[in-house]
Amino acid sequence: MLNWKSLGFGIVLAVVLYFMFYFYNLQFLAILSFIVAPLIGGYIVGGDTKTGAIHGAIIGFFGSIIAIFAFAAMISYYSNIQLVLGTNLIALILVCIIYAVIGAVFGIIGAVIRNKAMKT
């Protein structure tokens, strides 16, 4: 069963952190948004490592999709450049899969941290 509170919080946190890093000209730190958000989402959901992995992967995948489309829409709106996402579709799918894997790993870590904290 999916915990919608942790998913919603994690996806919103991932997108907000992603744009915060971009707006403050720290693009090289944007991947931290897809590390921190699944970590916190996995901590919120708790449970076993499978639950943390599923929630972290969902946060990473959908957070990256929303961030990519919102970023492309902002670039297209505020400049004369029209981004065509179809030409880079394979690269965008690979990026989403990579962020989902990263999210799954850190979702597991968040769930393990929660389990260790609750045992002591």
C-alpha cells in the first residue's frame, strides 16, 4: 500500500529543491534534490526496505518528470528558444530511470534509518 503523504511530500520537496538549486545558480547540486527527497520520503514511510525502495523510486521518477517538464516550459516561456523534448526522449527516459534508481537506494536508506531510530 502506498503512503500518499510521503509520496506527495517527497515529490514536492524534490521539485522545490531542484528549482531552488537552479535559481541560486547551483546546478551542480541539483542532484541533491533527488537524494534528499527520497531519503526523507523513505524515512516518513518507514516499514521494510522494499517499501522504502518503492516509495523512493516513485519520488525520484515522478519528481524528475515534473522537474524536466516544468523546466522546459519555463525556458520556452521566458526565452525565444523552443525546446523540443521529442528529440531527446531517450535521454530524458534514461535520466528518469537513473533518478528512480537513485531514489530507490536512498529510500531504502531512509527506511533503515527510521527502523534503527525506532528500535533504540
